[in-house]
Amino acid sequence: MGSYPPPFARLHDLRHVHATTLLMAGVPVHEVAERLGHSGPDDHAADPASVMPC
């Protein structure tokens, strides 16, 4: 693993962290998509199941 904290973070990286944190906290996908300004849950390429606990 790299150093902590990472040497830099792009704004887009922070959007992903925000979305992942919301999903892991149980916020519904459509609400996360709306908060990020997407037209709907299908507007984002990431698979929410990849960050959700089994």
C-alpha cells in the first residue's frame, strides 16, 4: 500500500469517496445518484454492489 495520507487527491476522487461512504451507510442508490447530480442510478458506471458488504 502507498503512503498515508495519499500525496494528492483530485476532486473527482473525493466524489467517489463521498458516494462510497453514503452507499456503505445504507443510503439508497437513487439518493446517492441525485446528490451527485446524476439523472438516475444508471447514469454512473460504478456498480454499487462492489462497495456493499455481503
